[in-house]
Amino acid sequence: MTGTFNRGAPAELWQALVRDARAGIGAPLDESRESYLVFVLLRYQRDPYLLARTQALAWLHAQEQVGTARVDALRDVGDHCLLIAGLFPGLAERRRVGVDYFVELGRGAYREVAEHGRSGTAALFAQLADSYRELVRTLAALRRSRDWRASEGGILHA
């Protein structure tokens, strides 16, 4: 992928980075998990507050919500924790918690989405929760890639 990083739509760039990262670890993701991971990267690529949020407070706030608002808030917690654990593990150190803290919080949030979400998304979020560490490893491999480093910290500007 080297040399093509600045060409193509953002979705194509993220998809190529995710695929390269998975190839580097020796195991491709299935289409649904790869697509969701690309969606998360696209959704938060310009979020200036990603690293400023306290995920435990966001999770508590989600518990106060009902229906779709609760499911959406829990999904956001799972997404944020995934990005932090995979792309910004230094934040865990600065907050004096381990990366596992974000993994467990995010995995639990996705499990709740699977339990309380619409039937069409329940299976996806159950799968995402079960493979959360694999997704984190994918993002960690992406973070270590030459193309990510060449983009001065990646496309995410958090």
C-alpha cells in the first residue's frame, strides 16, 4: 500500500490500512467486522474530543438512557474504547489504567448493545464483543504500520 496512502476516498484508505494490518498479523477479518471497523475509523477520524472523554462516565450516562438512546450511547462507548485501546494505548498509561480497562469496558458495552439492540444488529455486536481483542490487535498493527506513521499520526486527529 505504500505510495497510495493519499489517493482514494477515506473509506478506501481505511479499508486498505485495515486489510494491510490484518495481513501483517496473518488473519483477515470477515466482511462484517472489517466493515464495522472501517465505519468506526471513518466516524471518529476528525473527532477532537475522542481522547478527552472519560469512558466510565460515558458508560454510566448510557445506563441512565432508555431504548435507542441507551443502545447508541453504549455503542459509542464501545467504539471509543476500541479506538483508544488499539490506536492510543498511551492514554491508558497517562490515566494510570491498563489497556485491558478499555478492552473490558468496550467489550461490555458491545455486549449490552447485542442484548438490548435491534435484532438486526444484535448478532453483529455479539460478534464484535467476542472478537474485541482481535479488533484491538488489528488497530494496534495499523498504528505500527509505516503508512500510519507516514501520515503524521494517522488520519485521526484526536
